Amino acid sequence: MSELPHSNLNKVSQEKTMRLAPLFVAFLMTASTFSAAAAEPIKELNISYVKPPFVLQLLVMKDHKLLEKEFQADGIKINWHNMGTSPQAARAMGSGSLDIAGNMNTAALLMLNSEGLPVRVVTGTAHPTSNFAIVSKPGTELSVRDLKGKQVVGPKGTFLHQLLAAALEKEGMKESDVQFINTGIPKALSTILAGHADAALVASSALIKANKAGAKTIINAERLVEPTLVMTTTKQFAEEHPDIVKRVAKVYAESLQWMKDHPAETAEMGAKEHGISIEDAKTLMERSHYFDKMTTKDLEDLKVNQKFLRDNGMMRNEVTVEELVLPVAME
């Protein structure tokens, strides 16, 4: 992986640099740690597990030790890392401490590749359009227009960030029209429920909890942007260990099939993990639209998202989206 020249960074205006998520600067600083040496058989596989988007396939893989069983004969140790956002996973992959990001939103996927950091799709995970939303402080009823000048908390460099920009653009506004404060989803939820912000970007179980606590939904992603969540790895890891990547995708497909065969047990697992009712877990499962193989529509959605990100100054360089998806993800 080549390091982006610092001279190029200096050409970007301060405003646009601020609009690019902080993870990309950190990633650029660690990108050079990747080695060009010939690959050796791995002894450990580091994969991230993310809680907020309700991607229960990862929970099934982790709790049922499916990867451990798959690679036991190879003597490969599986290390699960709890990382709440795509930026966290990206930083870990940039430093070489993470091989596979169990879940990443395609906004982050596009922005990372735009900055010269080759991240590739191993498999799709979910299309949870109605699970992503902007909510208002309990006791208030705000529209998107009402957000002008107000504090909005949520994770930058994520699909929720893209949702905010799209919602503002629809109303003829810009991100600079609000006070956007970068926080993870759990922090965004606690902040809005404490009344310390006017609006928050939340997803999945955090959205359920926010609504039940009186934080009304201002707008969700439906008819605004199409979220696609995916499992990713670096281009280098995919090229050096194609068999490992293929087997991880196979195990993922097995976990998805298990969920389809055991919906009640899956809902119970999700409810316990997220601290919600089984009925709420079932609702989130229905909204998530889990999948594995990427389609031509997914590729077209990536192109649409790329145009949006570039038009809104959140992505600098155009990428060829077909190159971002590994063959194993399309088979």
C-alpha cells in the first residue's frame, strides 16, 4: 500500500479536511506500516466485532465459535476485537493489528479507498435503511430545518454522517449549518437522553432505546441514501491470504443460514446482547435485510454514494467501485 504524499494533504483546504473523518488522517499516518515482504502462514486471525448496527451474523460467528472450529486444524488462533465504529476498525487495519473488519459501512469504504488505502469487500452484511436515523432531544419535535445552528452528535466518517449530510442537502442546507460533534453511537445516545444536545445520529438498538425514552425520530435513511454494510479486509491481506478470506466468507454464510433456520434463538441472542426486548430484536432483524453476496445493484448504489460523498466534499478522489469488491463477495 502506498502512502499518500503529505504535499497532497497540504493542498486540501482546512474546511474540507475537517469534513473528512479523523480516521483518515490517522490511517494515513499508519498506512506505511504494511510490509511488502512475502506472506507467511498466519498463526492468528484478528477480526472485529461491532455491536451498534445489529449485525447478528457476527454475534453468531463469535458466540458459536464458528471461526475457531474452521481454523482449528490449521492451528490459527482467532482474536475477536470489539470495535464500535468503522473508523475504529479502519485505524486498526491501518496499523496492521486487524485483519478483517467484521462490519464497515460503505461510506467509510469509499472514503478510505479515496485516500489511497485499499480496503476490499469480503461479503455483504446488511441493508438496514430504516435502522439509521436522526432523533431529537426528548420533549422536542424538530424538523431537519430546525437543526440549523443546533448541536448534533454522532459518529463522523460513517453512514450516519452521510445521512446527516443528505438530510441537510435535501432542505437546502449544509453540514456547516449545524454544530456537528463527533461521538460514537453509545455516547450520542446518552448525550441526547441527558438533554445535552439537540439531535443525535443513532442506529439499531440505540434508535429503539432513544424512541422509547422520548427522543422522536426526525428522519431516517429511507428515500435518502441506501446503506450497505459489508465485511472488509485490506487488499494486501486478500492477496496474501486468499484462502483465509474465502473461508471466512464461507463461515459467514454459514452463520447467516443458521440465523434463517433459528430466528427465535437469533432474536433472543440479539435481545440479550443489546439489552432490548425480544420483540424489539425481531423488529430490528426484519429491518436489517441481512445478505451475503453483493449484486450489481449494490455496485450501482456504491457509485451513487460516491457521487454524493464527492459532491459534498466528504471524498476527494474518485475510485473504481468494481475494484473494491473481491470476487468471493460476488460469487
